Amino acid sequence: MTYEFLGGNLALDFTNTLHSHGESDPGDDLKTAADLVEWAAQTGLLRDKDTHKLGRTHADQARFRRALALRELLYEIFSRAATGKRPQPQAVRNFQSFYQNAIRHAEFHPVADHYRLMWPASTRPLERISQEIARSAAELLTSEALTRVRQCSGESCSWLFVDNSRNGMRRWCDMKACGNREKVRRFRRNLRRSVGKSSGAEDDFGETRRPLDVKVRGKRFNRKLLAIRTHRP
């Protein structure tokens, strides 16, 4: 499958592989270790040669389960940040322990005019995925960008993202998806309310109004519109 990367941060993109977080039956894009390998390949963390025969051993399955535990921890931390709350101290301590273990074997390598933490080539690919995610999460957690972490306002969407919009008012993970769906819901909700008010409601004198035929009202409106268009001063 083709994954979406709308979070603005690798760690948030990783949490977004779980949909409708907190519901009884959330959708999960990462059902197997092979799914995690494919996700990492699409992010550019793994090269094609790294993905060969990955995710098939018992050790890989254990690394996959640890990655999912990290995903849950990161969601707990950043979903609270999205609501302006501090993460629970225990969650931060758990992440700190994971992060310290992740960078234990990392080395500084020159990249252009600066250095970057990188892991030795001998590091297992599935371990390197979690290590890169942990590094990205740490960078977000220790930056001012933490105050711009948001959660999608979609009715059943739990995706997180960094709001880099100019006015800081971004509400949706993706305007074309969740934004448009919410607009459709709002339109239908308002339409039902409008029809409900015009059908069987009492007027100011306590008498029941005659149910309004929507089709008739539409015809009348069209005739009125036609009259306006053909009117000559």
C-alpha cells in the first residue's frame, strides 16, 4: 500500500499509521513486520537492499512489537501536547529510557556543514527504524515546534501533525480528505435541521405550519430567480 506522510515529523507520521486511535476497533496500517519495513522504505529510512527478507525471523517480530509499543508511547505524549497539556511524567521517563538506549551506539558523522547522529551499518534495519523515529521524536519534544502539534479535527480521525501554517489555524491532517468530509457532514446536518424546522413546526401563534414541500419551494425559487434574470429596469 501507499502510505501518507502528513505529520511534518517522522515520529508523528509513525503514530499516524494507526487510525481512529482510542476507538474499539482502530484501523492499523502496520499489521506485520513486513508492513513496517514497507512503511520505512517509503520514508527513505531503508533502501531496497535493506528490505530483502526482513520481518520473517522471530527476532524481527520482537523488534516489530517494540516498535508498536514505541508508537503507543509517542501517541500518548504528542496527543497531550496537541491539547496544550504536558505529557505524563511516566510517559516521558519511558521515552527517555528508550531514547537513551537508541543512541547508545550512534556516532557523529559530518553531513555538509554540520554533523548528524548515525548508526553503524551493522545495526539491524528494524532497530534502526525505531532509532530514527526516537531521534525525530526527541527533536520535536525539545523544540518550540512542540507548541504547534495539532490533532486532526475530523470526526473519527486521530492523526497528529505539526501546524506550520502562517496563521497557526490548521485544523485538518488533510483538507482534501478530512476537511472535505467534515464540510459534507456539516452541510447535511444543516440541511436536515432546515428541513426539520420547516416541517411540522409551530409558528409564533402556537399553530402548526403546513409542511413545506421542498420540491415546490425549489420551483418557486427557480421562478423567482428567472424573473430576476429577465427583469429589465
